[in-house]
Amino acid sequence: AFVHDEVALVPETLTLTAGLKFEHHTWTGNEWQPNLRLAWAVAPRHTLWGAISEASRTPARIEFDTAYAPFVLSNTAMPYVLGRVSSSEHLRAERVRSIEFGYRGQPRESMHLDVTAFYMRYRNLRTSVAPDSYYLDPPWLVFDGQMAFTADGRSSGLEVAYDWQPSTRWRYRLSYTRLNPQVISSGNEFEDAASSLYMRRVPKYQFGLHTT
């Protein structure tokens, strides 16, 4: 279910937008996702805006019924040692609360500039717990652990996009993103290391130039 409303606090100048999304999933239960946004038209074709919102990520099917072995702990002497990660017994939806501020404007008719600064706080992030059992599967000694949705994190950053259309047939788009993801320590070194492994896959800098 989804509900959405827009209120003109000051006609053609200050607009409040509010929304609420509700989802139910058999794995994770009920998820409420609110969104509140305020836009201020400071001048013709120039707008400042801010937003606070929450969102969920429902676990994927592969997180429900999978097992994989990302860690070869030793393969130089028999028996070889392997670390295996299995699905979590307690799936949870990953949650994020985001705070955003931005500027959107048209310095000229053919130019458009969009700048956004943001801070995001994550809960129930996917991580791994320390292996709690082991068994022999010749020639491997397998240590078994589970996925967990217990990690916390945060990220902050900046996004800039610039559009220029010099003619009706030609358009350029320049974009830049700076992202700083961080793991919030849980006090468990193994889980924090597993969370950091995921975080390191996130690019901190992205740059794009598109032309059509």
C-alpha cells in the first residue's frame, strides 16, 4: 500500500511532500517506509530542497537458501581447510534512514545543475558470524558459519550532475559521486571484518560523462 500527498505551504514557493509505503513479506514481516520532503523555490528556476526518509531491502532468494565457500583457510597440507557460509536462520530486512539536502536549478535555458549532500544510517546489514561447527568432507575440513543481518553502518557523500544541451539534437551529462561508507563496530571482530569486506566493494568515487 502507498499513500502520497503534496501541500503548498506558500503557493509557488514552499511545498511539503509526504508519503508512506507499507509492505508485508513472509520472511521479514511488516515494513513501513515513510518519506518527507520540503522544496523551496528561492528564485525562478532555482530550488533548495531537503528530505528525510526510511527504506527497506527485502532479503533476496539467494540469501534464503544458499551456501557458498568464500574462504580457503588452508590448501597446502592435508586436510585442506575451507570456510563455508550458509543462509541465515533469521532473515531481516536491511533498513536505511537517509537525510538529504540539495540544490536544483537552471542557470541558463540550456543548462541544468543538480547538487545533493546526504547522510545515511543503516541497520540490519548483512554480515557473517564466526563458524560454529565443522565436519570432514575429504579432502576438506569444512568450518560452517551463517549469514547474519546484525551489522550497522553509515555513509555520507555528495552527488553532482550537470546537463548541457547546446542544441536540440545534442546533449551532454557530467556526473560525480563521492561516497564514504563506514562500518559501525559491533564489538565482534569477526562480524566487523565480514561487514568491512562488503563495504570495500562500494566505490568511493564515481565519474561519468555521457553524450547523446
